[in-house]
Amino acid sequence: MLRALEPMLRDLNAEIDHRTPAHLGALLKQGGESQRMQLFADVQSKPSGKALELVLISRESMGLKAPQTLRVFERLVELCQQHLQGMTLTFRSDRDGPLPPSSGADAMDR
């Protein structure tokens, strides 16, 4: 599952800083050092099978609705749809909670 992320990581100019068979951590410098973002990918065992969970963390202020982080997140979702076909996309936000099943992506279940 983590190997499937490699084209996405290249497209996002992500630099992998940690990798194990079930975990990957990467640094995204989309807006320079002050807007550095981290992407974590974990393979989880679920009753329905394996799931790939992606987490995007940003230092950008939520007071301004984090426009740069939102752009990177939207690009991440787009890349997931291109490169991780066959996985069901679901979304959960620390701020907004889960969205209805017909929206967004953050955890991908196979």
C-alpha cells in the first residue's frame, strides 16, 4: 500500500523522512519553511481488511481558514483518486469531524 504513494509523493515534492513497512512520514515544503507540512501514512488492520490512513499536519493558522493547507489537501485528494483507485475514500477532520460518505478523503479503506 505504501508503495502506491510514491507517485503522489513525487507530485507533492515530498521528502520522506521516516519509513517502515507499515508507516511513512514525509515533509512537504509547499510554502517555504514557515508553511511546512507533514504527511503521515499508516497501514492499519481493520475488520474489513487493511486500511491506509493519511494525515496532513500543518502549522498554518486556522484563523484564516488555512488556504495553503486546503490547496495541498485538495491536491492530495485528487492524487489519491488518480493513484489509489479501488480504495474507498473517507474523511475525518479534527476540526469538523467526519463528513458524509459521499465527500472528501483522509482514510482510504481497501
